Amino acid sequence: MAILSYVESRHLNFLFSLLTAYLWGTSFVYAQSDKFELNPLTNFCSRWWSQSVVKNDVLYIDSGVQKYNGTDISAPIFGINNYLLTIPLNTTWDWKKDIVINAEPKNETNPATGTLPPSLIRGHIFHGPLENPDIYVYGGTTYMGNQTFEGYNSPDSAIYSLWSYTPDTLQYPWRQYDIVQPWMANHGAATEAIDQGLGFYLNGQIDWGTSAKTSNNIKSEDLYRPLDGMLVIDFGNYTSNNISTASIRSNAPRVGGSMEYFAPVGGMGILVALGGQIQPGQTQPYSNISQGELLDFSSVDIFDIDSYLQNLVSNGTWYQQNTTGEIPPARIDFCTVSISSADKSSHHIYLYGGRDPTKKLHYDDVYVLTLPSFTWTPIFTSGSSPRWGHNCHIAGMRQMITVGGNITNTGKCDWERKGVAVLEMSTVTWGSVFQTNLTTFEVPQRVLSATGGTASGAATMKEPTTGWTDQRLKTVFDTPRKWTSNPETSSPPEPGSTDTKKNVGTIAGGVVGGVLAFALILSALLAWRLKRAQARGPHELASDEMRPEIDGDKRKYELQGLNGNDPVELPGFEPPELHTPQQLFEADRDTATRAAELPGTNTVAGGVHGVPIVRTPGDDLPTPPLYTAGLSSGGNSATSDAEADAASPGETQKPVKDYTWI
């Protein structure tokens, strides 16, 4: 006998889904093959050129070149990291004591295409729109330094340069998209306008590991071919456009640089590109990483996003602006983060580490570029552990988390034994502790001379100290932001507060401490539900159970409809189709059929209270009302397949301009 109402059954099914999602998300590290036994966590020595991002209080770390130790082989092993690592950021931790790192192997192929999710280097992970839980992996190249490594996969087609990953799902989490670009770039500069659902990828390169085609033509890790243009990716419809960058500094594509987005500046925000390596006057088909020129930081390139959005067939407008102050030495493979004062009167780019491959120099320092004065300030120059090929992100209001980095010049393993470190950006203090209880960012004391204001803002320096290099740029900075909707909802998230929607895994992780505890709670809740349902005089449903119907490889569960007797199909555990977004629909709480308890003093007409009435066969009894399982006067919360299909993004892509060579 089925004794639970429809809504209660849905609640239990949802809890069961949470448990399964928790099991999926907290994967143990399994080998990708019977022979592959290296663990990216326990065999960690160092890792660099990975992709990483912070979203919904989780730090995601994807792929990267890894130096493994702790094996039977005395020499270290170099190979690709074939796992997606996650670190929760909703609790305080110390990487020396109690940090939690989960590892999910990427060893299952996409059931729709038969391809493995990418395990590449020098790509980028985009945060994606706020209302979407997915993260997006773009670009990258195969690590060709150790092709005998057990986890090595030879370069594949570059058609699918964009992949998405959905956390805490019962279905296959990876999906791939053809954004109609001739090449899959790597080693470029990337940032995004999260509030506008746009990603930007500036220049970059193709090389030995880009695709099967390039692997036959380029036979050295030091050689590459620069790519012109800036890719603009629309995460709303998974399309892209490659716009010209002929007007940027030196009129040459760059690799190994960085780019940051400032939402409050200009009509629709600006991009600031800095650093990188160029190959002016190149005559050979391929460039060498040890040659060429490094762009110094005496000038930066600024892109006005509004100039492009006003005319999508245009290339937008780039500006150059000279900088002053104590300018850091030229370098590549550094990392940057950007943050604004509390009142948005000044904006700051933190630059950390990097290398100069032409001079074989490596750096362990932190500089800050302050806008709109465009002044450089050194805030940490005493480091003795240089690193390059690392990433950094803002989390916890005012902390910069660094991820990985190459320190192989020391011949030792990374002293940051978990591959992360933390810089408190206001006090400029390095440490191993990530804190969740810090207050809003305050401008460091050493940087106040570049703002003319206070720690909370109130900047008085509104222009570059040497004047505008291009007077048109002054107009951009003076233009108020054109919010497309309420600024409170359309503006990008403040550092440390990107949780506009908590995903299922975050909720489950906050409620339980492990799988066993979750199972016990689920069992106790089930028993309580059963006991409560029995005490409330449950209805008997028309069917004893919900029977799965198997049609080929598709499994569905049929449940009586809420309106009429049309069945409603709940999706089974089947893989999603390509380009199909996942949706979660919650039943209206008012659709439950509830029992009503009558008072004990009710007495039938003609009867005497306390004296039972005995009826014999033949007595005229009132006809009982017919009860149909699933029928309710409440609204229908089910969604048809047609409605779901209507919400799917279009799969056709507009042709765009190709990359051009120099």
C-alpha cells in the first residue's frame, strides 16, 4: 500500500537525489586504467598551467602539468592531471592542517559524442552567468612533454573548444559545444563580464598539442604560432565572434599576458590587458618561447565593451594608456586579480609572480596597478620562492587564493604542499589560512598615495598623473554605467559573495559531515514521515507503486497526473543530450492531498452520542465520493517535454571570422 502523498514522495526522491549527488561529487580517486595508479593529491609534488575558477563558494582546479612523487621510481614523474579538483570555500581552513580537497576523475566519455572531457593545459575556466551553476572550460593544449605517461591522450579534434561542467548532478556532468572557430587557442589572456554573460579571450597560440593536425607539423614544446583577434563568447546561446585586435599595442598578437574586467567603468565596463610576449617582424612559420619581446608594463591596453555592443559587426575600440610609479619588470605567465574600493572610486589590479623566458628570470613579488591614476605600487618584493604558470582568484571578501605554479627551477617540490596559498589583500599578509569572516576590502596603506583617498575609498585622483594618453579614454571613464536591469541584480558579484544560488552539493555539504551521516539522517526522516503519515490517516493511492517503464535504453517513471488522468513522466537516470540545459522543477506544496481529522464529538443525525449505530445488509448507505490518485485542486507544477525543449538553447551557430596569422 502506498501511504505517502505525492509531495512527500517527491521530497523523499529529492533527498535520495541529494545522497546520490553527494556520492558522485565526493568521488574517491580511481585509476583511469588498471595500470594508472598516480593520485593527484597523495602523489602531489607541484602543478602548473592548470585552469581554475571560484564559483558558488567552491574553488575548481582542472588539469594542469603535474610533477608526481612518492612512487617506486626515484626520479619525479611529469604528466597531465586527469582530475577535476574542488576545494570548499564556505568554511575556514588551513592548508597545513584541515583543508578538504575532492578529486573527480575525468575517465568517462560523453554518451552523446563518445569523447572524453578535456584534460589540457593553458586553457581557461569561465565562471559563466550567475543564474547558471555550470562552469565553462575553454581552449587549452595537450601536454606533450611525456607521451609515455599512463594518463596521456594524444591531441584530438579542436572542433569542441568549449565544454561545460555541471556540479552535483545525477546525470553526465560534461557537455561540449561547437562555437565555430577554426582553432582552439591556449596561452591567451582571458576574463569575463559575468553580469553580461560574456567571456573574452585575447590572442593566444596553437602549438604541438593543439590538435591531431598540429601534432604532425610542430615537434617542439618551445614552438608556437600566435593567434590574432579577441574571441567574444556569449554563454547565453553558446556562440562566439572573433574580432580584430590590429589596434592593440605593437599591432602583434601576444601570449602569456593577462586581462581584467571592471564593470563600473564606461557604459558597459572595460577590459584592461597587460603584459605578454610578442614576436615582431616574425619571418618563420613558428615562434620560439625563448625569443621575441616581452611587453613591459609602462602601458596597458583598454577595451571599451560598449563600443562593441553598440555595433556587433564592428571590432570595438581599443585605447592605450601610459602608467607611472614603480613599474614591475616585464614578464609572462604571471597571474592577476582585480578589485575595487568599497565606494568604487578606485580600482586595483594585483599582479603576482611570473617569468621572463628570454632571460631565464623568475619572480616572487606582488605589484598593484591603481586606476584611474594608472600608478604602479610594489607591495611585496621580498619573496624567495618564485613561481610561474599559476592562477589566482579573489574569495572571502578580500583574500587572493593562488593555485599551483612552476617552481622546478628549485629542483624541489612545492613548499605549498596542497598547491594553494592565501594573500590577505588589505594587510598584504601571506598565510595558509582561508577565512570566511573577513570584512569588505580596504585599500592597503601603501597604495593610498595612488588614490589620494582613504582605506574605504574616497579617491581624489580621478585621472592619470601624467594625463590621458588618448583623450577619448577620459570620455569612457566619465560615462556612467548603463545597467540593463536593476543594478543590484545585474552588477557582478562582490568578492567572496558569488553565491546567488546555492547548488545542491553545497546544501548537502552544509547539512551532513559525510555519506554515512547523511544516510542515517535520510533513514530517520523516512521513518518519521511514515509514522506521521500513518497517524494522519493516509489515503490509499490507486497504484501500489510507481513502476519503471523501460523503452529501449530510456527509463521513465510514470505518475498519475495532477490535472485529469494524463500521466506525467519524471526523468530517469539517463545521460543528457548535447546542448540540452538541465532544469529542476519543484512541485507546488499545495498539491498534496492532506488528511483531515474530525472532532470526536461529531454525531450522525438520529444517533445518540456514545452509542454505536449498527447497520445490517440492505441499509441505504450514502455513496462514498470517488477518490482518484493524484487529482488535486492545486496548480499543476509539471512541465511538458515541449516546454522543456522550448527552453533549450539553439544548436545552430553563426559563422564568424577566422583567426588570422602574422
